[in-house]
Amino acid sequence: MTATQRRLDDRRWSARLAVDLDGTFAELVLAATDGLFSGLLRLTGSAPDAEDLVQETWVRAHRALHGMTVDQRAELRVSGWLWTIAVNRWRTWCGRRGGADVALGDHDVVSRHADAASTTTLERIVLVDALATLPPNLREAVVLHHVVGLRYREVAEVVERPEGTVKADVHRGLAALRSILTPIEPAREQP
């Protein structure tokens, strides 16, 4: 996980949302926006689209929180709940576009938001391009588990698929990425 994607402390945030919804919501937006943006950028491949989806996620979250009782907010698992909204917004975005093809080329944004110590800029660009080739179900499983840092159980809840299916999707997604990213050795000439 990158520095901007430290895991949210669900208990702390849900307890605070139960007591002071409006004040805590503003702080939650500040704490979680970078992580939402980073994950949605890897799903969409487009910084403007990721920014729009982050905004839509926060609008939906705010409306939903105001419709909840204090007890419901106190029991909320904030990380998974936010990502459920974000993934649903992404799926709607895919539907509006007629599929989940992503626009490649937002490499400057990826460079600014990725963990500089993890890989070089060129490697990040190649990885983002490779992620874009994955089918939507594999891409969302890999991004939610490995980029966002959700546990398999949480990913399963977000994408509404069995945990075993999510594990298989992550495994197949990583295998596909490995095959894309593994350099092909040039044929050696025979003496």
C-alpha cells in the first residue's frame, strides 16, 4: 500500500460518524480521497474520470449517511462501504461507456500518486497499462486487494461475489499481469 492509502480505522470512523456526522464526514473526505482516487485511477485509467467518480462517491456517501440511524452509522464498516459505492459508480461509468475499456496515458498523475520507493516511474506506467488490459472483474479484484489493500472478505462484500471467486479473480489477474509484464527473451542464435 502506498503512503496515501493507509487503511482506514473503521471502528474509529464509524464511532465518530455516529456522534458528529457533518464534522466527521469532512475529515473522512480528507482522509480517504487520495486512496479512492488512486484505486479509481487504476480502474478507469483516466485522472479526470477518476476525479469525477471520487466526487460521485462522496455525494452518494453523504446522502446515504444522512439516511442512516445513529446505530447504523456506529456499525458501519467504512472502508468497504466506501469502496462498494466507488465500485458501483465505476460499473455505472463502464456501462455509460459501453464497456470497461480504459484510456491510457495519465502517466503523470500515476507518477504523482504512486509510492516513489516502490518502483520506477516507467515500471508504474507499464503496470497501469497492463492493468488496463484486464477484464473488469479481474481488474477490480486486483486493484481492491493489492492497490487499495482490502482483505479478500472485504473485496467479496464490495463486488458482491463469493470470497473464493474473488481469490480466483485476484490469482488470475496477477497471472495475466505476470504474462504481460514478463519480458520475452530474444531467441539465441545457434553456433
